[in-house]
Amino acid sequence: VSTQSTGTNKFIKHFNSMTAPYVNFALIKKFAPQTPVQVVGIVKSAHSGRVIMETSDHCELVVNTNSAGLQLQGIVSFLGTVCPDRKSINEIACTPYGENFDLENYDHLVNLTQHFPEIF
């Protein structure tokens, strides 16, 4: 995980030692608040500590960020914790994927992980 946000190293190391599942918007609601997850999507806007992204299943997700001043664009993966509303996440770290990433195939893979958890 690339740590472009300002989260503490101790916090990042803690979550790196765990497996944070990759999810789409529909799957976030299956996880309890404060559960770490990873979401990949297209940044639609970024300002005032919030990123609005379109997830791989074409829904809008709010990411509460610590990345003040960071220029985010294109496809980004966020590691974050599920918020109580289960419609947003709090960023721990982010990794830019650029523009050359197939979100449709990613979404298929995310759904496969739910059907075959024993191999993922």
C-alpha cells in the first residue's frame, strides 16, 4: 500500500498486517463500521478533505481524506475504514492507479471473492 496520506506509520503497519478486502459500493454495507476495506474507483472531485469517487459498480462513494492539497485524479485505490453510515469510508492510505486500469474486470473479481472466499 502506498501511503500518500498523512496517517501515522503505526496505523498503516497495523492495517498492512491485516487483510483488508477489496470491495465495491454494494459490498461496503456488509462490513461493520471501523472495518478496514479497499475500494478502487474513479475520482470525480476532491476538495475540503473529501473525495467523491465512482466505484467499480458505478455508485458514488464519499472518502473522508487526510490528504489536504494532494492532487488526486484518475483511478485510485483507497484503504479506509467503513463509516457508520456504510456509504462512506475514512481514508487510511491511497494508491493512484493512473488511467490504464480495467474497473469492469476489477468489479468482476470483487464479486468472485464473495462467491469463493476460500481461494481469495
